[in-house]
Amino acid sequence: MTPRSKRFTAYGSALLLVVASLTAATAASAAAPAATSSQELCGPGSALSFNRSAFPAKPLINNQWLTLKPGMQSTTVGKVVSPDGTTTRKVVSTVTGLTKVIDGVKTIAIWDRDYSDGVLVESELAFFAQTTKGTVWLFGEYPEEYENGKLVGAPSTFISGIDKAQAGIAMQAEPHRNTPAYVQAYAPSVDFLDCGDVKYKHLRVCVPTGCYNDVMVIDEFNPLDPPSAGHQRKSYSAGTGLIKVTAVGGEDQEFMDLVKIRKLNTTELALINKRALELDSRGYTVSKDVYAKTPRAVVTTTSTRPVS
């Protein structure tokens, strides 16, 4: 998804997950090792620490800023402006009916398809879970890269608990301004680090899908990047999710708007599940050192009916 610290995924309507037996999920009630103060990479108070027992056995993501229910699909379009020129961008993000156990936590998988000038350049599975108190965590990504329509690998794959990668906060339960920045995920082996900081709240923002009130803007940055790298800002609407992405500085600037939201029917979700499973299975060959160490994804939801 372009530079790792500038990745864009159309959360707010989509995702995917894979599941494996929680039998020996390394004691689901055990706490994950707490990060030390030296790992406060996003600033004071940002050390990574999560407790596996804080996540329910059956994943449910209903955070108002980042709701991820199977069958939700969103499409965002825009452009990337760089010194070499401007390219068009489209991301189709779908919440699958798959779950996958990562680092002892059962996650929900999202399948993102990323197109540049109409050509597929990345097909990614991203894995999320929400604590019982409402905080959404990102546990890993398997991003396949394509060139001229051919798969060339997935070198940026990271999975929490493998090669020192650590899950991070994708969305706080109750985001507020003037609070410490937080780590969204950290994977030193692939130079991945995203930090989030609530910049604005209560804004009105208009995109092709309509005008939204009470919009929150989160500033994303990588403190390990030089100042010239710039920041990315994502706008979220309560009840809808991500609606807009803009750039502040940097050589590669991305601008995206939400253009479509839809709910797949049962037949469409079944097809998405099938293709996502194929992607998961391929990961065991493409990423033998990382992805192949995870339990297989499984289909847990085949219907788009509301979950009680």
C-alpha cells in the first residue's frame, strides 16, 4: 500500500479474518509481554502492551469509528502525487467472514484490493480484533504485491508475535484530542511503524457519498522517518468509518475519498470468503518465514444478516 508508514485501507466498511482453534492459544487469559519505556516510539505513554484476556473468544468489531461486520464493502478513490507524476488510486475493502488466530487472539480479516491507474498492485489481508472495552487492534498484514498483473511476493508481511512485530491500536475506544499519540503497529523487520494522534474533532466533511458531521481527524506519522516524509491524515465519521485521506508534506502525497458503501448479499460474501481463503492459503508458500507460522484462516460467517 505504497510507503508502509503511509498505507491506506478503506476501513470503516470492510475487513477480513481467519480463525484457527483456540485450544492452545497460549492461554488466552495470559497477558502479552508489556513493552518497555524504551519502546515508546510514538512519544511518552505510547509503549505497546495488550492483554489477550481483554479480547472475546468470538470477535466482534462495533467501534463507532471503525465498525467491521462481515459483508461490508467500501470503495475509495483518489490520487497519489509524487515527484514522478500523478497516478490514480482505488481501494476496495471488504470485511470477510473469515477469522484467524494471531498472537493468541482470534481476529477478523479484511481483504483490500489496491489499484493504481486501474491495475491491481496489491491484494492484502489485514487482521483486526476489538477488546471488550471497544479498542480495535491491528494484529498483522499479508500484502501481496503485483507487477504487470503478476504476483512478485509479499515482502512487507508482518504478524504480531513473529520477528518482534507487535500488534497496535487501530482505533481507540474513546478517541479524544490532547491525549498521547499511540502505536498503531510495529514491525521492525519490515521497517513498519505507524503512530496515531487525534488532531481534530467535530468537523463537517463532504465526500462523494455525502456530507458528514462530527468528523474526527487522526494524524498518522512515522517518527523514524525524516521530517520530509510528511504526515497522513484520515477523517472518520461516527457510524460510517473512514471517509477521507489527505497528506501534509512529503514527496508521495495521497488524497482519497469514500465513493461507495455497500452490503454484500450472502452469495457475494460466499465468493469473497472463497477468494480470501485462496489468498490465505497462498500466503503459506509466498511468506514461508512469517505468514506460514500462523494457523489457517477459517470461514465463520456465511451470512450478511445482522449479528445479535
